Amino acid sequence: MKTKTIVVAAIAGMAVMSSCQTKEQKLENAQENVVDANQDLRQAQNEFREESENNLRENDMTIETYRANAKNEKEEMRAQYERRADSLEQRNKELRAKLDAYKDDSNDNTKWESFKREFNHDMDEMKNSLKDVGKNNVK
């Protein structure tokens, strides 16, 4: 019984000793975690940028298709369609500029999430406008 207690105590003591880290080890681990988190954030930002650029290119193609279809309309409708296409094109350019202008060297995830949420909201509005572009609301 005594040997069992001594063995259990020795194992417990070794477990406690091995789980203790020095301040330097804890600091090094924390720094590694920060580096990993920053890399993950940058990767997520790059993926979001690529996806957003693809969506913006799709918007450009949709606007050009809309312009091409407008050429088949009567003169008065054609002018209206052109103004609408110009407006949509301008909004798409503004979204592209907003995406290009975002720079965050601070690796602030909160700031990134806020930007991403706002940008996605604006992109959704743009997509809805593009869906409605071919609809004739005259009854």
C-alpha cells in the first residue's frame, strides 16, 4: 500500500512539474498563437478579396449585358436604361474602390469583421439592384 501511494505521488509530482511552464515558455507560446492568428486573418482577408473581385466582375458583365439589351429598346426607354446602367456601374466602381482602399495593418479582427459585414451588405444591395434592372415596373 505504501509503495502504491509513493508511486502515485511520484507520478502526480512529475505531471505537475511537466505541466508547469516558465514565463518565457508561456510568452513564446502566446507569441506563436498571435502569429498564427494574424496569418489566419490575412488568409481570410485574401480569400474575401478574391471572392469580392469575382462578384464585382460578374456585376460588370451583367451591366454590359443590360446595356446591350437596352439597344433593342425604343429611344425613350433606351435613355432611361442607359442612365440606370450608368448608375449601377458607378455603384460597382465605388464598391471596388472601397475594397481596394481597405488596409488594416493592425490585424484588428473586429475592424475586419465590421468592414466585411458592411461590404457584404452593400454587395447584397447591388445584387438586388441588378436583379431588378430588367424588370419593367410599369403596370
